[in-house]
Amino acid sequence: MTEQTVLKDATVMSYSEYEIEEYTIDSEPYYLPIRDEVEVFTAAYEEKIPVILKGPTGCGKTRFVEYMAWRLGRPITTVRPDGKENSHGKALVTIAAHEDLTASDLVGRFLLEGEETKWVDGPLTRAVKTGAICYLDEVVEARKDTTVLIHPLTDHRRLLPVEKRGQILEAADGFLLVISYNPGYQSALKDLKQSTRQRFVAMEFDYPPREYEAQIVLQESGVDEDSADLLARLGEKVRNLKEHGLQEGVSTRLLIYAGKLIARGVPARRACDVAISDALTDDPSVQRSIREITTSIFE
Amino acid sequence: MTSEQGGTGSASPTRDELIAELLSLPAAVGQAYHGATDHVEHRLGSEEHYDQWLSAALGIAGASFRAWEAAAEYVRSSPAVLDALERPQEANTWYESGRALSAHSAALASSFFRASAGFLERRDVERLPAWISAAETLFHGTWKSGALAARFFEVSPGLLDHVRLSDLATFANFLDHVAQHSSELAEECLTMAPDSLPYVDDETIDTYLELLDETANRNWKYAKETQRAAAVALPRIARSERQRFLTFAINLAEDGGKRYLSFLAEGSRAVSDLPLHMHRQALDDFEVLCGLSEEAAVEFLRAAPHVLERIDDDNLVRWFQEGVTMLERNEAAGIAFFKLESARGEALIQELSATVSLEDVAPILQMYARGLTGGDMQLRPTPELANRSIGWATEDRASTDGTNVFLPPEIALFETKDDNFGWFKVLCTHQTGHLEFDSFTFNFDRAGNIFPLTRPALAARIAEQNEGAAPRDPVAAAPNPEMTGVTTAVLSDYERFFDLFPERRLASDLFAALEDARVDHLVRLHYRGLRPAYGMVQAAAVIGRPAPQQLPLRMALVELLIRMTLLEGDQKIPVPQSLRDVVERMAVILARLRHDEATVEDSAEATVILYRLLINVPNTMPQPDLDWEDMDLDELGGEAAQGLQEADSAQMGGEEFVPGSGTEQDVPYQSPQDVDYRGDFKPELVQTIANLRKGQQRAEDSVQAPQLTEEMVRQLLEKSAEIDLSSVVEGDIDDPSGLFISSLMSEAIEGPDAEFNDEMGEVGSGGGDGEESEESLEEQEQTALYDEWDFVALDYKPAWCRVRESTMQEGSAEFYEQTIERHAGLINEVRRQFEMMVPETYRKEKRLTDGEEFDLDAVIDAIVQRRAGATPDDKVYWRRNKTERDVAVIFLLDMSASTAEAIEERSDFDDDDEDIPDDPRQYLFWLRSRREQQKRSYLRIIDLEKESTVLLIRALETIGDQYGIYGFSGYGRENVEFYSVKGLEEQFSDRVAKRIDGITPLHATRMGPAIRHATAKLDDVSAKTKVLFLISDGRPQDRGYSREGAEKEYAVHDTHDALVQAKAKGIIPFLLTVDRAGHDYMKEMCGDLPYEVLADIELLPKRLPQLYSRLTL
């Protein structure tokens, strides 16, 4: 693939476009390690062991992968298939799994060009070829036949069969498959199969402890320290409501949103309404309960 | 005895002659004469008058047959009458009137004479004729009327205390009206008069009498009731409004019915429930309504007191006006409004009311509290805690038992809903504060963060002392076993702690105040949004507290401590200057305790310190020389005092507790007045309950561990300051503590949630459960309230029907098995049918504009077309579509009594042309078996419903749809029975099979609430397709499931509404009726919703699965 599509003239263009396998993390993403996750992930990467990130939504799984891609990419100067050096982070291919995600969506498909068919690689194939980290977000959402596809990639073989072309791809060295899922709201139907599960090491994520979360909110949202503390406290309290009316606790992401709104001058209680209580649920009585907690905590 | 003595009056007989003549009358006259003569002579004074008196007696006696009786009465009553007269000479008028009367009736005259004194005491003698003529109104020459008139004489003088003489005449008229129909009744009315007339005042009397007369004219039978009702009603009503009230009654009486009576009774009761100042207003409103609808007016009065309990006077006006508007628009709706049977009305009251009831806010606050504590706690009304009789007695103060938070049922302290809710929130937050900031995890041996740990050392010293000294007495020695390993494990830490203090109550009070202060501090620290409300509540809590200046000294200091915990830094408290250093030390300790890191153990240490301070202050009555001075709290707990404190705490460890120094002059120590918002804090009890539960848990896990025995609990509650046995257990029970202990112990066994589990009692699968659990589940009845649609008023009647859900009783499993055997063929057929319904998981769909892949055939087609110059079809993709069957269904069976009706016998028995055996023995046998057969062939509608159910279950189990089977029946709106045969979430089991046999015909059919309940159940599950399948045998009907003039339509409309509502919730309702006459009402009941009238009921088992499969595809 070529790289002419990298359009970075921000003054002219309001957006940036990357080839999927060329998207790298340029600057260090903010990530506050809670435990030994950085060390464990690095070890797994070096041993080419695929990783499952488990945890509720918005607790930092994706951010962690980004951070690791940057971290792993930076000291090791990877050589890309086109011979150029990657001086930034490591390429990170993120695929959000959904109900209709099919094998062709991952591997590639024939497209029509004129009156000929032309094969186009899917994102997984590209990641395998370039040795990127492929991050399959919310993998349980994908159909079961799709998840089976990754089996040969995730054991010692590291192979991707491309049936339609009658090919088998051997993964490039730097390739690592990372998947994430949220054990919280999966129904029995959407549980990960054991045969899939047992090809990964699993790293459990949860919302950070209050002090850490306050620091994260502070850092990410730019809100004042006091508000960040209170937001973290609010987060803790709202999470107590999980399974008492809320399917999921409030995510760190939403707390950060609330912080950003506050930093922009939205009154704290209002910011919490829009970013937390109303965002979390449509049930008016649950909203009200959360609002009561908010009004207790914020002036 | 001769009875007739002609009193021939020749020209002025001498006195002796007169006397002789008098004495010649029957003996009674003579006796009366001898009793009266002296007094009469004395009173009359002159000879002439006395002679007149004598000849009058003779005149009376001669007036008629048996008139001597009247004469005797005349003589006998003369002394009293003469006494009553101002001028005895006027007696003339009296006996002239009497003589005239005695000419009519001797008996009447007797009564007149007898009653005269009473009259004359009250009225002038000139008035006598008016009185007599009133009585004469009643007298028509008959014996009965005479008796009535006589009774009138007897009764009426007393009435004159209350009414005018002219009124008495009117009253007599009324009596006469009544007497024309029934003199007994008239007499009863008369007898009642002294009890009723006193309540009628001058302004009201005319109207009152008018009412009596009016009603007597229209319907004399109600005369007595009217009188009684009015007598009861009038005192209830504000004096100024009585007349108007009666006028209303008169208006209502115009139709001759009884309405005015119920108005008198209920209307007055309703008005009396209103505050006096509202009476005028209410009757004004009533008058307005009367012009529109009398029924509404009556309902308004009845409702007003209840409405006023919820909203204030001003809002009542708004409520009333809204009702009038509705009434003008639609009379039925207006009446429903004032009957409080209107959803709109209810909503309005809710909106206008400032009262916040726990019931309404519990879901919000419970979730709020769960958020704060992170626990699984429940929010319950306080009476529930008190009813458990485990130590809490007050019904209106918030508390927690360590697991759940209890709040008062409603708050109406403030004028707005928001303020009342704010109060609730503060109450709730303080209680959850105890949980969140760990009041109940107190550990005796753990050090706090602020104060040094002295408790264990203290305990050790006390133990030493006790060992050294001879045991004082066994009871006193018993509570000090801290240091012996076994018991420490089961004693609660709080118990050990409070055991340190000889004055346990003081320690308990100090600790409560300090711990509450610590919790309040942390709440205010962490929940700054609550600070304004909290500050308001705290400030309010100080108001109404006893003045410390009035209290005995030690109690005054405790009071000061509590005030310090409630007030802010710049506020003032009165401080006795002689004890200023003690107060300062208290302030410093409190200030140090109010630290972000303070733990419950710090509160305990602070208690130890303050206890030392206060135990040395004698609890004497206040001396005037104490020199109280208001001081700033800041000043008290300030820097200077801090230094003093440091020096203090160094020597803190060594000192031993000594009982208070003062002795004789000491007043017994009493706990301070409660702080309302802090509620009932009982740490010792909470820990004990927790320990009991833990012990129970260990026992269940058969772990060998020391157990709290009843004896230990008994000891605890005898010494604990937290429990007031007399208030926990009411009445004179021999052993109150025994009862208390047993409820405490059972509390531990059942666990905190046993009594109020609000989750549905779903029966677990598998039949292994013991009898016991089954019974307890059956007892566990769930109720839910539903509105009912009133199509005339075009409004819902709020919370009108109570659905009582319980699990169906179990029958035998045979029925299920037999049905399966009998219908084996049909079951297989149905099952095949159903299996076909299960869709393939992935179906390939072609010819799409977008999809997974090209459909090569389509692509080639498109290219060919393009080459040919035509516009190609761009639908060249295919994709696999995932289709899942996701169905939840409820089958609702009509269990009304009518389902017991037999349906025609099964055809295969009727035309049996069997040979009848010739042999008589065989014949008997044949006959019996035939009868058996016929008995079995007697089939009821419900049997078919049951069979169909079995078939359905078999079919549904093969396709895996989520299904529930329920039956319903009931009687009246309060008892809509709802039986669960198989819950929606329940797995099929043997017990379900047995329950099918339990389905029996019961009572009536109130379909609406049953449908609404089933709808609510379906609404709770997530499924793509939801079906509510109702099988009935006739039209809906129940007691009160109707409306005047629209008996049948009412039920039909309500059912229709319930079905439409189900539909609105995304549920497919389907009605199947086996009532062949169903077509006439089903159309109306279902509207455009699907239904079927099954012509041949025998088809039910077969038809049901067919319909089902069609509905859910």
C-alpha cells in the first residue's frame, strides 16, 4: 500500500485520513497505570501472546491499547513492509465489532472494478501483513462465525487463511491481536466461547480507584482539582447503583466529559445531568436518584 | 268506692262544706288535699283565694267522668305551681285552663296540672293558653292522641329552656303530622326532643322546625331519624353555618327520599372533619355544586376532609374549581372527580400537595442511599421497624438497623414539596452516613486516627479491680467479662465499650452525640451540595430544645454538647462561667473529632474523655450563681483552649472513673431531648443483631464457635441504655424481655429481608422443596393496584383495583399425565407444527443493494443488462440475515364460576349402542361402569382450558418461547385474584404440572385488572414479540364492575382499555372466547384487536396452538 493519503495539513484540511494500517499514535496518550498492566502487556507482546482486555465500558481499555501501541512502537523502530521506518508509535488497527461484522469485513472482499473483480484486503489482513496491533473492540458483539476466524491467528501458528483467494497469510512479527469485551452486559448468548477465550491471556480492567480517577479526570478534562475530586467521588457513588437500576456504572469517560463541560463553564450540577444522569439512563426515577446524589455532592 | 259525686255548686258554700265535698271524692283527692293544704293556705294568704282554690278543685272534679283524678293532680301540684307563680292570685288563669281541659279529658288535665309548675317556672302565666293550645293540637279526642298530648305537657316545659313557646307550637304541629300516621312514632319523637333541641340555637330553630315539618309532610317515617340525625349533625357544624346546613337538607328532602338523612349524617361528619374556619367555605362550595349536581355536592363534602389532609386551604379552592370545570363539561367525570375516583383528580391533588410521602420517593431515595452506601440496603417506613419489636419503638423517627434505613412515612413540615423532600434527603443521608462512615463496625481494640487508644488498658484495670474486690453482687459482676476469651467473641464491641462505664446511660448519650457529630461533619464535608439543607435542618433542630439554664448541671452540659454539635462556629451558646473550662474542653474535643480522618473509634475515645469530665460534675439543680454567659463556639474551641487540652490528654490515661461526687442533692440523670433529624441511633443493638446473625450463620455452617445465648441477650438489654422495654412491648406482658428476645432471635434467623422482600416469590424449579417452604410461599401474596377506566367519566379511577397474586395450589400430577396420554396424537401434531415455527438462524437473503458479498448471478445479469443498454439492477449483493425467535407470552385463563358449566357430552359416549346384558349381575356391573363413564364424560369448560394448557406447555417447551400461565378470578375490586400456574421466569417443573390440576372455577371475571397485571409482567421482560393470550368463557363481570345505566358496557369498555394499553406497550393481545354468544360484545371489547369466538368448544385444545403459532410468526 502507498502512503500518499496521509493528509496532515491541518490548516487546510479539517480532517486527517490514514490508510488503516498506517494510523499510528504520534504523541504519548495519557495513561495512568493502576497496577502492573504495562509490564504484563509488554511481556505478552514480546511473547506474541494475544490479549483479552476485560472491563466495563469507558474504563480505559482502548486508551490502554493506544498507550501501549505508542509505547511499544517508540523504542523499537519497526521497519514497515514498504521499507520505511516508523518513527512514531506502532501501527494500531482498531476494529469495532458489531452484530453484522462478517468474515469478509475482516479479511477482505472482491470488489468490482470495471468488469473485473478486484480483491481488497480487510483491516485484519492488513494488520497481519504489516505487523500492527489489531484491536478488536467489543468482540462478543461479532457473530460467532466471525470469531472463529481468528483462531488460527491466535495460537502458535499465527496464520490467517484467506479462503476466497486460496491463500494463507503468516502474520508479520509485530502483529498482535488484542480483543476487548465487557463481561458486564453480555447475555448468556453473547458469552465468549471457551475455544476463543483460551487463546488469550486476560487482563481485567475496572474503573480506577477514586484517587487515580480524580487524577485522570483532572488530567484529561482540564477541570480544577476540587471538581475532579468530586467527580471521582460521584463516579464511585453512581457505580454503587450498578444492578440497582443501572446496567453499568458511570464510565471514566463520562466523568471526563462532565469535567470538560465544567471546565468550559457549565455549572457543575448541570454538567453532571447531561454527562452523567441523563447519559446513563432513560429511566426518570433512576435519573432522579443520580441527580440527588449529584446535588448532594456538588454545590 | 263511689266514684261519682256531683259537685253541685249552690251559692257560696262554706269552707267546711267545700272541704267535706272534696273529701267525699275518691281517697286520692283527700290524700292530695292533706298533703297540700297547709302550703297552699300559706301561699295564698287570703281566705277568699283559698276558698276559690277549693271550689276550683271541686269544679275540676265535676268537669267530666273521672275528672276527680285531674282534681287530685290539681291539688297535689298546687304547692309547686303556687311557688312558681310570682303572684299566687294569678292561679286563677291556671285552674281555669285546667278545668277547661278536664272537660275534654281528665287524663290530659292531670298531665297539665302535673307539668304546670315546670312551665310556670319558665314562662308567665299569661302564656299558659298558648302552651295548652299547642298541646291541644295533638289531642283529637282519641285515647292515643290524649296520651301524646299528655306526654307533650310532660316533656315540653323542659324544652322551653332552649326554644320559644311559638317554636313549641310548631314542634307540636310536626308531632301532630307524624301522629296522624303513627302516634307511637310521634311519641318517640317527643321523647327525643330533650336530647335534640338543646343543640338548636335561636337562629337555627326555625329552619330546624321547618326541616322537621317538611320531612314529616313528605315522609313521616323518617321523622325520628331526621330528628336524631339533625341532633347529631348540628353540634358538629360551626354555629354560624348551622342554619345554612339545614337549609341544604330541606332542599335535599324535596324528593321525598332519604338522601337528606345521609346528608345530615355524613355531610355533617365531613364538615366536622374540617377545621372550623373552613366550614363556611365548604358550604359555599357545596352550594355552588348543588346547582350543578347534587350528587357531586354530597361527594364533595365527603371528600373535602381527605383532600385537606393532603393539600392546604388555598389549594383546596383550586382543586374545587378544577372539579367544577370537569363537572360542567361532563357530569359523570365531575362526580368521579369529587368521589376521588378520578385519575386526573388524583394527579391534581398530588400536584397541589406539599406533603411528600415515603411511598412516592422511596424508589428514588433508596437508589440514592444505595449509591451512597454501596450496599444492598432497603428503604422502609419506620412503623415497620417498630412493629418488629426488636428494640425500636418510635414510629416517626428515622433509624437504621445496620442493613436497612427506616424513614418516617411522610413529611409535611414545610410548605413546598421541595423542602419536604429536602428534609427527607437530610434524614436519609444522616442514616446512610452511619453506614457509609462505619458507625457500626466499631472495634473495641482498634485505635482511631485522632485520639490515643485507651480503651483496652481501661478495661484491663477495671477487670483487675473487680478481681481484687469481692464480687459485689452476681448481677453487677456479670457484665464485666471482657477479658475472658470466649465471651469477648460474642459480646458486641459496643457492649464491651459501654461496659466500661458505671453510668452507662451518660456514656451512651455522649457517644451518640459525638458519633452523630462526626457523621454530620463527614456528610457535610463530602456532600457539600447538601450543606444548605443540612444547615437549615440543624438550625431548626436547636429550636425548641430545653434551655440549659433550666436543667440539672450534668444534663445541662450534655445539652450544651448537643447544641455544639448542631451549631456553626460563630453561633453562641450559654456557658456557666464557673464551669467554663469544662465546656471549653468539650468544645475542643468536639473540634478535634470533627476531623476528616476521624473514625468511630475516635468518637469512642472522645466519649471516654468527656465522660471523665462530666462524671465529676454533680447533677444538681441549677444554682442562680452560675453566671451564664453567651459565648461564641469559635472562642470556646479556639487556640487557647487547644493548648489546655494537650496538657490534659497527657494525664488522661491514669485516672479512674469515680461515680459523681455529689450525692443527696443529685437529680437522677436523664437523657437529653432527641434531635429529630438524627433519628434513633442504637449502635449497641445493631451490633448485637449483627452478631446474632453471624452466630446463626456459623451455626448453619456448623462451625464451632461461641454463640450468643438468650441469656446473654437478656443481660444486654437489661443493662443497655438504648432499649426501653416498656416502650417496645406494650401492655402488661409477664415477661416483656422474653418476647423481645424471641423476636430478636427470630430476626437473626430470618435475616433482615425476610419480612419485606419485595421481589416476587418465585417458586424454584424441582419438587424437592419441603412442605414448609411451599406454605410460606403461598402465604406470600403480592398485591398491585391498577386504575380502572370509566368510560362515562372518560377518566381512570385511580388505584381502583387490587390484584392479589399468589401461586396456584397444587393438585395431583395425574391430570397432566392423563391429558398427555389421551391426546398423544394431537400433541405430536402440534409439536410438529411448532417445530416448523422455529426459524433458521441464518437465512441467505439475495438481491440486496448492499451486503456481504456479490451475488455473482446478479452481477452477471447486471453486466449483461448494461451491455444491452438497459439500466442494470443494482441489487447485486447477498447477506445472511440472522433471525431469532424471541417470544414471551402469557396465557391468562378465565377461572370464573361460569367455567364450571358443563359442555355437551362427548359425542363418542352418547350413541353407544352397546348390548345391555341380560344377566342382572352383569347388568349392575355394566350400569356402574356406564355411569362411571358418564361421570367422566361430564366435562366442564375449565377442564378444556386445563387440557389446552397442557398441550400448549408441551408445544411451547419444544420451541423454547418464554411463557407464563396465569389464572384469574375474584370478587370485587379489592380482590382480583391472580394465580400463577407458571411464572414467566419460572422453569417448567413437576410442580407446574401439579398446579395445572389446581385450576378450578372460582368467582367473577374482572378482566381489566387481570389484563393490566399481565401486561405489567410482560412489560418487564425483554422480548421482540410479546403476546397476551386471554381465554375466557363469557363477558367480563364482577360486583361493582359496572355503572348505573351502563351495566354491561362499563366492564366491556374497561377491558377494551386494558387491551389497548397492552397493545400500546408493544404487546399483542389476543382474546379467545368459548362463549358462542360472544360476537355481540367481543367486537366492542376488542375493537380492531384480534379475537376469536370459538364455535365449538371441543376445538379449544386443537385451535389454541394454531392460533398461537399464527400470532407469533
